[in-house]
Amino acid sequence: AGRVGALCAFHNLPDGATTSTIESKTNLLRAVRSGEVTFRANPVHVGRTVIVVQTDATDDEGKLVSRTTQTQAVLGP
């Protein structure tokens, strides 16, 4: 989930900027014993100095299995 969130932040950076994780918190809600897990990352806030991303992981039945919230620093050009 962390890598998916970082990729989402990267795609929301201004030209020439990079990013680094300031904080990452994951809530694990249920086990996945078989099947596939789908990750969806959405920017919650895209600011000049920070980007906040929420990444949800769901199982084959669409049930939420984890939620990660990341704060990414915007390291400007």
C-alpha cells in the first residue's frame, strides 16, 4: 500500500519536484487468505509543501481489508 500511495503522490507533484514520506499509518482490518487484493490510492490533499494520500486495499468480494494514510513532503525543484 505504501508504494501505491507514493506513486499516487509522485503523479501529483509539480514538474521537477520529488517526494519523501513524512508519515505513514496503516489500519489492518481483516485477513485475506486467498484471492487477489486490489489497491486504490487517492490524493486527499495536494498542497505546495505536502501531499496526503489514502490507499484502500479490498479483497475479491470488495471488502475493505486495509486503509493507509500517507503524508508526503513535496521537495521542490
